[in-house]
Amino acid sequence: MKKQSINFSKFSSIKIGDSYEVSILEDCSAVYKDAYLIGSCNNILIGTNPPPLIKLSKKYDYIKIEDNTLKIGAATPSGKIASFCKKHDIANFEFLSHLPGTLGGLVFMNAGLKEYEIFNNLLWVTTCEGIFLKDEIEYGYRFTNIKSPILEATFKIEKGFNIEMVELFKKMRQNQPSTPSAGSCFKNPKNDYAGRLIEAVGLKGLRVGAMEFSKEHANFLVNHGGGTFDDAIYLIQEAQKRVLNEFKIKLECEIAILDTRYMLS
């Protein structure tokens, strides 16, 4: 399996991490068990002891219409998908205009904005362990039980790309900071919001080193430049501890923490 050295302080959206060797997955004949598939690193916080890492080959970056379905390779960026759907007047993918990531990661975590989720129009997923119909997959809010690298996803096609929806999604994200982050730090608990809870326990705007729970949106852990993994972990654990003590709610990480010492949830 080919390898590539990746500097995560430049590659990851939160701008934290050293340079590590990442194996490039060309096909499923190579060993991928126990390795973490990193995608475009938009929701990843990598530590100093990461697990084995893999990344899909660029051959999985494609979009095609076939048998009246939309087939998308798992390495395809969200912006490319949104542009393709706009060009071909395909509906229900407008939210991807303002949601970073590649298709595999978006499917793996059932990404979305509010009720608009990637699984809404999914038909089946092709993985290294075979094809799984939507009904064969357990999924929910920012969750799936997919255990094998995703190679491709197939979606139903509905006509009518809605530019007004693109503007709506843009407004929905206007309160999110532009400072480097890994997106939402925690999943929203049922009937509540992680940002509200973090603010309620006095952590909004708390800064340790260069890391801070953003003053713009408390559920965004931002890096003001030179932030470290240890400072990020301190803030994450502090939020979980305070919210649990105050509200008896366990905050579950939405970002993936890649360090064998922690592997937080």
C-alpha cells in the first residue's frame, strides 16, 4: 500500500497535529483493519499517538449519473457534489454547499443541517465489505454503524435544484466562526443544544493557550494559531465534566479524537 506523509497542522481544519505517514487505499485487497479513514480531516483532532491512518485514493473522487441514480465516490468533496447537482438540476443536495468534507465522511456520520441529512436520499453504500442498502444500516443523528471503508454511495435523483435553499443554509451557518476548528465539537443532546449547555456552565469564550470555545458559537472549539492537542483535550474534558455535573447530561463528541490514549466519545 502506498504511503503519504501528511502534516496535520496544515491539512486538518483545526490546524493541529504533527506529520504522520498515511496509507493510501487503492482497493480493498490491502489491510485496512484497525486503521482510521481520515477523509478531508474536517472533523478530526489528531494527537501524538494516533492509530494507523488510511486515506482513499483520488480514484474515488467522481460523480456520475447511472440508471437514473447518482453515484458518488467517497473521496469526492462536498462542494464538487453541490456544483454538479446545481449544473444538472438535482435537488436535495443544496445543503452540501455550506458543509465541508468528502462524501465518505459525510455518509459515515450522516452529516447534515437540521433535518437535511445525507441519508435522506441514500439508496445504498458500497464498502470494502460489500454493498449495504439503506435499510440494512443503522443510522441516526450524526451516527451510522458502518464499520468498513466507504468507497461509493448511490442516491435517488429528484429534479429541481433550489438556489433559495442554498441561501437558507448559508444563513443557518452565519453564526459559526471562521477561525480554524473541527466543526461542532459535541453532538446536540436530545431536546437541547450543546452550545447552550457549554455557555450555561461558563465555558463560552474560555481560552487555554490558543484554544477557545468560540465567543461566536460556544460549540465550536477554535484554534487562534499554534493550538495544541493537549489544550484542546483539556477544554473538551472540562466541558464534559461541567455539563455532567450541572445538568446530568453526557456530552458526546462530534469530532473524532484520534489518539490511542484518549479515544473520547
